[in-house]
Amino acid sequence: MKDCESMLKHIKVLPLAAESLGVRSMCTFVETLDMQIVLDAGVSLCPMRFGLLPHPLEFKAIDEARRRIAEAAGKAEIVSLSHYHFDHHTPSYEDWLCNWTIKDETQSRSMREKLS
């Protein structure tokens, strides 16, 4: 039991993006004495959550989360993806409307579609 406790003292777990941090994600950075891992390196916003468009603070949160994820991925030896939902895997930060990357363009496009 002491070996396990000793080992756990050397494991750092840092949430990089999550619901409680304002975005849809479960991205986590794990660091041990000999390895750094990023789990589920994706982040997104929900286009119409509870019938509402993302709040400006959510756009700020996704930008900050992407910065944290990119920084951690640069340090990591392993980047893991559990599955291909956008909140776990972001294939391109420019291509996917679901990721709400460019706030002005995405907001105006979705509003135009609603008004059409």
C-alpha cells in the first residue's frame, strides 16, 4: 500500500477543459515522473444549448482552453483520443462550425440561417 501511495504522490492531473470551465470537453493533462499525457485533446461549444447561442464568455473560455491544450500537447509525449466527438477530438480549429471557432463569422452564419 505504501508503494502505491508513494507513486500517487508523483502523479499530477490537471483538467485543461471541462463543462465547469465553460466549454464541452474532458481534456486532461497527466504528468508522471517519466511521462506527460494529454487525454481527449478537443474542445467545443454547443451551438444551441437550452435554446441559446453560446455566451461571449464561452467564446473566451474556448480560446483559453485551446491555448491550454496546445501548450500541454507541446509538452506531452502522448496525446490520446477516446473517440471522435468534437468535445474529445478537434480535427481542425478552422473547419468545424460545431467548434464555434471564429465567433463573429459563426454567430452571423447561424443567425442568418435562423432568419431565412
